[in-house]
Amino acid sequence: MLDSPNGENIFLFYLAWILGIVSVVSNLILADNLGINKWALGVFGLFGIAWLFPPMLFTFFGIPCLVGFLGFGIYFHGKAFEKSSKKTA
């Protein structure tokens, strides 16, 4: 995809990069509103650093960060679902 000599598909990489940064920011805001522990926010932010530097996404540092990012994202959204399911009409 990124090997195209004409750079035809590079916009897909830029789109994924922008969506990754938006995901980090929105998940940090969600976690802060849920009252998640500060250490979890810090670790999630550390994992999200990989999205700020695109060359790091496909390295031995970036791939574990993305896996950790996914794990914490699932945890945060699980907590949000749990909190919303406890609400009654």
C-alpha cells in the first residue's frame, strides 16, 4: 500500500493516522469522565504516543503499544457500558 511509486494510496495511511490520534484523545476524555485511575490514564497515554509518530507504528515499540492501546480501549469501553447499563429509566 505504501510502496506505490506514485503515492496513490498514501491518503489511506494519513486517514488512519488522523483517526488514531482522534481515538487517543476521545478515549482519554471518556476514561477521565468515567473516573478511571490516573495510572491507567498514564499508561494509555503512553501507549497512544505511538500514534503521534507514524514511523513508530510498525516497529518493535509501536506494535506492542498498539496492542496495549487496544486492551485499554476495550477496558475503558467495557467500564462505560457497565456504567450505562446500571442506569435506569
